[in-house]
Amino acid sequence: MILDKVTSPADLKKIPADKLPELAQEIRTALINKTSSFGGHLGSNLGVVELTIALHYVFDSPKDKIVFDVSHQCYVHKILTGRKAAYLDEKLYRSVTGYTNPKESIHDQFNVGHTSTSISLACGLAKGRNICNRKEKIIAVIGDAALDGGEAFEALNSAVEICGGLIVVVNDNDMSIPENHGALCAHLAELRKNEGKCANNFFKVLGFDYYFVKDGHNIGDLIETFNKVKDITCPVVVHCVTKKGKGYSFAENNPEKWHWAHPFDIGTGEFHKSTSVPKENYGSIVGQYLMQKIKNDPTVVAMTASVPAYIGFNVQRRKEAVSQYVDVGIAEANGVTMAAAIAKSGGKPVFVTGSSFYQRAYDQIEQEMCINRCAATMLVAFSGINGHDSDAHAGLYDIALLGNIPGLIYLAPSNKQEYLAMLDWSIEQNESPVAIRIPWNGVYYTDKPVPQEYSKTKYMVRKSGAQVAILGLGSFYQLAEQVAELINKELHIEPTLIDPMFITGVDKQLLEDLKHDHKLIVTLEDGIVSGGFGARISQFYGIDDMKVINCGFHTEVPTQFTVEEMMEKNGLMPEQILQRVKDVLSVDEASEEKK
Amino acid sequence: MILDKVTSPADLKKIPADKLPELAQEIRTALINKTSSFGGHLGSNLGVVELTIALHYVFDSPKDKIVFDVSHQCYVHKILTGRKAAYLDEKLYRSVTGYTNPKESIHDQFNVGHTSTSISLACGLAKGRNICNRKEKIIAVIGDAALDGGEAFEALNSAVEICGGLIVVVNDNDMSIPENHGALCAHLAELRKNEGKCANNFFKVLGFDYYFVKDGHNIGDLIETFNKVKDITCPVVVHCVTKKGKGYSFAENNPEKWHWAHPFDIGTGEFHKSTSVPKENYGSIVGQYLMQKIKNDPTVVAMTASVPAYIGFNVQRRKEAVSQYVDVGIAEANGVTMAAAIAKSGGKPVFVTGSSFYQRAYDQIEQEMCINRCAATMLVAFSGINGHDSDAHAGLYDIALLGNIPGLIYLAPSNKQEYLAMLDWSIEQNESPVAIRIPWNGVYYTDKPVPQEYSKTKYMVRKSGAQVAILGLGSFYQLAEQVAELINKELHIEPTLIDPMFITGVDKQLLEDLKHDHKLIVTLEDGIVSGGFGARISQFYGIDDMKVINCGFHTEVPTQFTVEEMMEKNGLMPEQILQRVKDVLSVDEASEEKK
């Protein structure tokens, strides 16, 4: 194998150019092999095999710095920069993360995971280079869909004035996670059609030099172009046309399915059943529900920032919904603001994106949505410790982030019946912006009645007890059940078990009532403790004798983790919580005896 | 006066077109008169007198909906929509806010105050119109500088696909708050030079129809153009060239000074001394300090998102700093990300924007800055209750927003010596991202030594006492002093007085020590109580006997307010806090006696 000889970019440069296509083939095989048993972002990586080889052939990493946008397409880069074993040797599959990671290699500039930041980062690196009087090249690699995010534009707009030499490689595969949306995507299509020659050119408008590579899988062309732009001292865009999934026919033909591949059979292209999404999941449940709503009411609009799967909007549903489905591109701020205005204008918008992506729309939620009391619905996917296993996508911040915004009702259902009741109430009400945290720990059910109205913060007591009350929020309600059972068994106390359902506000009446026959409150939340749900309960009892234990996450989130690791490290295993309860109760008893 | 006859847009339509310039003159006089004694956004409003008249002459508000970006330029709109008395009658000056406000008038669509949202909002209104099967026109009015904000681009990118008919009026006065920056501003200059005729056209790239009005003060031309575009069914941009400050020579000649005018003498154009910024303020202090740093160290970079005044970077300092001053435009996400990368690349960036504008960069702070531990400095201006008197700019959220981000050190100095020591330490250290909350309650001093190092959360005890400890954070430290004095006087207790200095983290050792001889902690913070600094203190003492009172803001922020009103409503007057302390202590004594 040629790949045997490549353990660094320096080695790569020794390979004769005419052997590089063979190397590309070897890398492609490695990518398909690893993801077939391990899962991963297959489509985007197959699309940048040649591009990445050419970059490392021409530029001199780590002196020259390559910043990958989102960096889900960095597998080839990792293979070429000393980490090929993680793609060739099954035992080492876990030795690298799925994103760039400076702790892994000096060839990785940043730990990233969100879209549209690479050009800003590259501008900053270039500015830093200039003031420190160095000369390295700075390259940002960004997909066409990531250009929809406003920050990419902000950086393109800044570059000419601030950065000097800067190379932006646009990896144009004409795809987002689902199909592409927006005017820029149409403009790129025009550029592709005319092989880069349009009078009107987005990048030139913003002061960039512009180069076009019509076949982004032709290594020779790529190398030639990169050599041309390598030494220029102004910002330049190299627009490369690539194919998502290139070289694996199943992925080429259905790039949405193969954006993130579950482990699969290479021959048939079928995802292994055991590892793919379970049949009963909130995507499909809500997809069905929303389609019904859409058919019955022309003012209901399902909206997303390129993640329709979270509400089960597969290709067929998107087609059926026609103009009642809106994908704003990976542009969360625009999505939230537009949803606010649709609500104001008489529509019933339901917007969905992931927990960590709402971070990009805090301002719009606080200002456009809440100050203006626009009665839109926001669904928060990917939330809690089960949401994602990397720090750059962790779903642990949304409770603290959104839960303290005045005027927002933020709900945390703990089962299917609550989720659907909340969603239906939210869509039909006209008073308040509402966010609903989709439980990401699986689909649970209740046979008890659930409220049909959620305008006032009112917790639900699922089991009345004494001494200890456990408030298990949303996806941690099931944990609360386990803890209650354990306390009962070990301490012979029947704790009160509460499903708070509301992240925002506090149920003052209930908390007051608990004072009568409880001395300890345990709050459980699937998010950071600092600034979270439990903090409000602690504040409420600030001058009372009630003891309060807030359970949640308090350690820093590692780059990669498993759910169990994190639960244990944060003292969230039922036995660990039991121990904390025991400690408080025994101290308490001791001090009672003393008196 | 012609204006006498105009109490609604319907009245306006009855004025013969040739009389409109006279009306414009009357409005201009009203604007200058009111702001000369009341203060306000004079420059931008003088610039849109004719534009606003023409809009209301052609369109049919409130059926047709006009969305003003930021809406600081809505004074003329208010005058024409039934609120002229608020600009003509001194007694009624306070009867309107400085921004659009649906509670004031059905002609105002949204309560806004942040930049770059109008096109998203207009897209949403247009989408709502379409699904509700109505036919009204939707118009967004946006300044050239606001186009730098990524959300404006996101919305322009979405419009063609999602909105149908939509009119975006670009009010191009070639100014931001200071001078304009970025490639788009150069492109607009090109369009102005060529009277709208460039082969390359940013708006056409994004699928918009494009019209150019070379004299945005010619009402006839404006009316003619608006009539042309009024019924078209696709998105269209009307690019109008206007002059900020038009018609008042002082404002025309120095548009930065007159962006927001303090009360002034109309004849001389001098701001009245008593009402303008005091000589000793943190702008000038930090400006001087930073210029010195810049001269001594080529890697220090002062950065802003178009608000250089917060660090005292007047025209002269900006010029002197040359490439060590960076203005990214009103594009906070880009600013924060670029600062992160500059730090990574060996530079020492100091970025500044307002408290409520950091809301637009939470994601970038959490991800690019903190996960990557980029040792940049962020200064948070406009913070606390003194920061701004409107809900859409309130500086009350940043403690809860930034204070819970893992990996960030967020500092709250309470006096000049602390502020400068923190800033200097932050610039020179290389370990951690740091934010510093500029105290907005005036410049205070201490003659005690202040720490020179802030890597670990360590509160400062300024006065040791017993029973009650008061933690007065940042700009509320002076309030804590008052409360301490009052407690001493009234209750004959000498409270411990603490200057926490750190918003993030807790000083566990100190809080533990307080348990020995204190039974009540009072936290004071100049921000919302929910998710804030005090919440962490309450959490810390969750299972202890210590009582904790968290003082801060808990009511919704009104559209307009005075500091006193808000302090009183939130129980933050020293006497009110004293009363809360008394209540706890007496309850406590009563229960002690009972035992």
C-alpha cells in the first residue's frame, strides 16, 4: 500500500503525483471499512479525499494552518497527519475523535463542531500571523451549506480589510445534511454551470480573488490551483466541485442517508438493524403528528435549520408539506427570528434544531421571540447527556441558557404523552413563546393523565411521600424513579416523586407545601448544575430550613465520552445519589439528637 | 404648519406631493428641537425624513407592515403615525420610547433594538401573510452597517425561496456608529459611484430585484421608486443613498458624535456639559491604558463590533493604533471568534461590545473561545441597570449568560484599580479566556491593594464582621457598602463586607469559613437573579444551615424605565434589603428562643 509510506505530510510530498489517485483509493477503502463497523460522517469524507491530499501535498502543515469547518470532514486529514492507524486498525478506531482536536495532533488547529466558524477562525489566525510578523499560509475549508450561516458571511466581509493572505477552499458538493436551500446555493449552481465564469460573483463582491476547480476529485487540477494561490497576499476563494459520498455508490445516490452512517453492510449498503435508530422514536412520532396538523391547518409550518430528521421530516414528508415546510439553512438566528414573525403574522411555526445549536440564537429568542411575546414553538433536540458524545455538541447547556430567559416557557416532558400534549398545546396557544426539550433518553410512556394546558408553572406529583422529595426533570425523571426506589428500599422512606415538567419558573405553592413534611429536596437535571433548574429550587429555599441537593453535571465536558462515564464522574448513578441523601439525613439526625 | 394636518398616514396621503419637502423641513425642525433638550438618535433620524415620508405616502400602514432595523431611526415614523405630540410638546417627550413599540401603536410591528434582524422579521411576516392567504406588503428598512451582521445575510439568502413579495429598503448613509468597515461597504460605495449599475451586485447574487435611488432626500424620486416596486411578487431591494445628519450641519460634518446626541445648543452644536459624559470615565481611562499597551507591544489588538467608544477609541486613537485596531462591523460572533483565533495565533486581543450584544456570541464564547481555551479578553460594556434604559438593550442578562460557561473566567471589578489590574493580568496571561464586566455605575476608587492575579476564584473580604455577610458584586459593591452601614446603624451588627470580584466559580474556602460565625449571606448582583451569581452561593449552602438572600432583578424589564424605579420594584433600595435581613434574623431569633 502507498498509504504504508505516509505517516506525515512530509512523507506525502515524496509520493510521485501520478501515484496519488491510487493513494486516494486506499484512503477511500479505509474510510468505508472503518465507518462500516464504527459509524461516522462517511459522505463528506469520501467527498474530500482528493481535496485533502492536494492540500497537504501543496501546503506545509503544521506551519501552514488548515482550519476545517465543523471538521466532520477531517478523517482524511487525520489519516495523512500521523493518525492512519485509527482508520486501519480496528483496535484503534476509538483513538481519535470525529472532529479536529489539537490535543490529538499539532496538525489540528481547533476543537470545533459547529458550522460556519472556519473563516472567522482563519481570519483570526491570519491577523495573528501578521501582527506576530510570521509568514505561514492560512487555509479554511468550508462546505457550501456552511456558507449559509451568518458568521461565514461576517468573516468573508471582514477578510479583505483585516487579514491579508487567506485561502478559503469552498468544498461545494451541493448538499447540506438534507438538500441545500437558499439563494447562495442557487448562485453556486450557476457558477458550477458556467465553470466559475459569471459576471455576478458572490466572492468577488466581497473582495476575494476567485478560482474554480470543476472536478474536485482531480488531484492534478487541485494541486495546480493550490500552487497558483499559495503565495498570493490577498484573500482568495478556491471553489471546488466535489461529490458527497464519492466512490461509494450507495452514498453517492442517497447523500442524506449517508451524511452520518450507522454501521452498515458494505455490499448491500444496509445499516445494521441493531445499531440504527429504533423504530419508535420521537422523530417518527412527531413527524406523523405534525403532518396531520399540517394537513388540517394551512397555517402550521414545520421549520428547521437543516436538521429535519429531528421531527421525522424525511424526503416524503418534506414534499407533502410543500410550503408548510421551511428549511432556513444552517442559520439558527434567522430561523428563530423568522418563526417569531410568522407567529406574529398569524401562523403556527414549529422550529427545531439541536440543543447546542440554540446557543446561536439566544439573542433572537430573548429579543425577537420573548420581548415580543411571539407564540412560536421551539423543539430542542439532541439534549442532555444522551444528546451527543462530544464537547463541541454537548446538549448540557440549554437548561441554563434558555431556562433563565424572562417570558419564555421552557418545558421538559418525561414521556410521550406529555411531549405530545405540550406540543399540541403550544401550537394552538397564542400567548407565549414555548420551547420543549425533546427527551433524548428514549421513548417512555405514562398511563396517568397528563395536563392539556401549560401556561403556568405547575409541577406534577407522581407519588406522594414524606421526608425526601425528588424532582426528576424531563429525561432525568426515569432516574428519579430509580433513586426513589432505592431510597425506599435502603432507607425505608417513601420519597415524594415529582415530574416538574417546567424548566422555567417555579411552582411556589407546591414548594411551600413540601415544607410541611419534607426536609430534603433532591433535584435531578440532565444538564449543567450551574445556573440550571435546581439552582432556582435552591434559591427558593434560601432562607428556609429545607435542605436541597442539586444533581446534574458539574465537571468539564471531555472531547469524547460515554454516558456512563459522565454519569459516574458527576455522581449521578442512583447509588451515588442515595449516598448523598444518606449523608444529609444522618447529619440531620445527628444534629436533631444533639438538640 | 403642514404637520398640523397629519395625525395618521391617511392624512399624509392627502398632502399634495409638492408640499412634502416643506413637511420634511417641519419634521426636521421638530427632531432637532426635541433632541436638543432630550437627547436621542439625531443623525440617523435626520437621514430618513424623506425616506419615511415616502414610505407612508406610498404604502398603507398598518395593513402594510414596515419593520425598522434596530428601529433607532423610527422617530419620523412615529411622528407620521399619530405620535407627533411626543416630538412637539416638551411635556410629552417621555410619552414615546426611542424604538418601535407595538404597545404604543399598531403601526409598530416589533419591539426591537438589536441590529440586523429586520429582514428575518420581514421574511417571517411575509411567510405568515402567504400561509394566511393575505395580500399586504411587507417592507424592511435596514441601514448599510446593519447588513454586516450575519443574520441579515441569512435572511437575504432565505428570502427568494421562502417569502414571495418582500421589499428591503437599504438606507445607505455610508456610516456605522463610527466609520463603516468591511467589503460590503466598499461594494456599496462602488454601487453608489456607478449609480447602481455594477455587473457584480450583491443583492442580485442573492436573487433580489434591485432598484437604486441616488438621492434619498428627493421625495419625488423615492415615491416614484416605491410605486414601481410596490406590487412586485418577488423580493426586491431599493438601495437609497442618504446622508446621516442631513439638514443639520454639525451632524452632517461629524456623524459619529451625532449618532446619539446628548442635549445640545442648537446654534453652536455643543453638547451641554452637565449632561454629556463625565471626564473621568472608563472609556477614556481604558483608552489611554490600551494605547500605551499597543505602543509597547505590537501583538496587542483592540477589537470592537462598531462600538469603539466603550474603550475610548476615538478617531485619533483608532488612527494611531493602525492595524492594532480592528472593527469587525456589527458582527459580534465574528468578532469573538476572530479574537479567539488571534489569541491562539500569538496575539493579545481585547474585544469590546455591550452586555446585551454578547447575547449574539454565546455560542462562539462557549465553543471557539472556551473549549479551545483561547486566552482572549472580552470587555462587557453597557452592563447592569445603569447600562441602558430599554428592555431591548438591558444589560441585566450577561451574568447569567456568561457566568455559567465552563472554562471562562468572568470578572466583575468594583473600582478603577481592580478593573485595570484585571485587564492587565488578562492581556498578559496565556491560559484562559477572560471576560471583564465594566462597572457602569461610575468610576470608584480604592486605596487598598488589589490582586494582580485572577486565575483562581478568590473573593476579597473588605471588612470582617460577624452574623451577616454581604457579597456585593461589581457595580453593586457600593450598594453593599450602603447596606452594611445601614445594618450596622439599625441592628448594631457589623456585617462582613465582601467584594467577590469573580462572577464565575465560587470561593469555597471563604464560603466554608463564613459558616463559623455567620448565619446569613446576602448576595447583591446587578443583573437577573435567575441563574446568576447568587444562585451559585445558594447552591453552595444547599445542605447547610446558612440562610441566603439573593438580591438582584426578578421582574420583567419594562420597555422604558429609570434606574430608581427598577431598583425599588426589585427590592434593591438599601432600606428594602435591610428589611429582608431583619425578617430573616428575627425569624431566626424567634426559632432559637423556641428551642
